Amino acid sequence: MRHLCDFSSLLSAVGSQRATGLTVAVSILVTVAGCGGLKNIMPVENRQIRAAIKNNDMALLQDVCDGKRRVRYDSDRSRACKHIKQQSATKGTCDDAVARYKGAPKNQKLVESFAREFAKCGHFTEIFEMLAHYGNGRYQRAIGMLAKEGVPMKKQWVKYMRTHKGRRFFAMGGATAHYGLQHIGNWLVAKGHTDLCKDYIAAATGASTVAQVWVMPYLKDAKCKGGAALVSGLLTADKANHRKWACQTLGVIGGKRAAKKMAVLASTDPYSVIREQRRGGRIWATKEFPVRAACKQAYGKIKLRSM
């Protein structure tokens, strides 16, 4: 008996010892359900989903997403639907680009695709505020990618800082501001763009605490001495890490005025931690003051520079 259905992919999934028995079983199923019904009986395997995503086989993925094809795991159907949404989101105009991005499931490939589209549309504010916090490791890949492709990202960043000062500067706060500013600053320093001190200081003055905290790495690495007053304001921040980082930054860019404030923290900051160490068969607990230690060390650096 010969059927018009293609069993090759089905038979390849099983061993040769089972192939004959499976052929008989499939023949019965085809007789009852037809070739179309066979597709619904046999599930789409995980490897087939991966291959469909890699090859952008939208027909198969759409059938899986719509429930027309069975899968072994619900996660495979979710992956198919996610890929369809991502591909659909990349189709549109500059007018709806931001809305399409907001509604799409995110991954690095999609972020880079929208980075190119936003750049073509002139949506640079959105690149910095909505895309810059996505990255792989220390550096933001989309900004570096655009710069490598000839987009003047440094110029656009300066323009952003000059038009988004104070409360408007990275106003979204939280992790978005944290990683966005960190990635942008790291990229600028890595490329030798350490001449933006005045713009950074002007933009961050009056900004949120989170924005000011994550401007500090750039001010420190670029040795922006003019930023000492801005950073000094963080010596009274609520979070201990913020006070600690402020002292460390001032150890590089601070002067005598900052040193006086740091001397106070070096002896009075209340934050402490208990460190436990095992020595000689015993556990020894030591109370440490990380902010005090950082401020004391930074104070010493300033004093040495003034000698």
C-alpha cells in the first residue's frame, strides 16, 4: 500500500526496529484521518520549532501558535507566538514605531532592529531612554552598533543632555536609568569620549538621585573635577552604597571642600556589616563600616594630592 503522505520526517524520529511497525500504524491513521489529520496527531518537536524560528518559517510557527499543530511542551507554543509577535512588531512606519516597540516581546535582536529603525526615524530620545539599558555585559550593544554603522551617537547624546536637564534627565528612574546611564557612560569612556564633563554636570544637576548616582562612573573615569559639588550632594544619600560610591568618586575628582565633608562620614557613618571568618576551628565575627572605610581612603587621596 502506498500513501501520498510524506512519512520521511516522521520515520526519521524513530529507530529502524520500530519503523516497520510505525509504518503500519501510520497507514491505519491515514486511512481514518487522511494526511491532514496526521499533522494534528504527530506533535511538532522542539528542534523543529528552533529550526522554524531560525529560518523564519512563519507558516509553521503560525499553525503552532494558533493551535492547529500539536506540540509536546506549552513553552514551544509560547516561543512560536513570541517570534510571530516580534516579527509583526518590526513592520510599520515611524509614526507607530514607538508603540510597536512597547507592545513587542523583547530580546537583544529585536532591540537592535528597533535601534536601527529609531535612528532612521530620528527617535534618539527613545534610543537612550528605552533601549540603552538593554545590553550584554558591560557595554550597550545597540549604541555601539549604530555608531559603527555611521550614526553620530556621541553627537546625539550631547543633544539629548542639552535638551533634557534636571528632572527631565533620565526621568524614568530605577533599573532603566541605572543600566542605561551605565552602558552609555561605559561606551563613551571606552571610545575615549571623556570631554563631555560640562554637559553631564549640567544635565544631572537637579536630576533624580538614581540618575546622579549613575552619572558618577563617567565623572570619575573622565576625571570631571567640576562635578565634585554634584557628587558631594550624594554624601547624604539614603542608601549606603550611594554614599560609598560618592566618596570613591570624590577621591578622584574632589578637592579640599569635599574632603571636609568626607572626613565627617569617615568617622560617623552608621552603616555597618558583620563579616564572619573561620580561623583555628572557630568562627570570628567582625563589625565593619564600608562607607567609613571608603571615605577614609578617599580622604587620604585628596590630602596627598594637596601636599
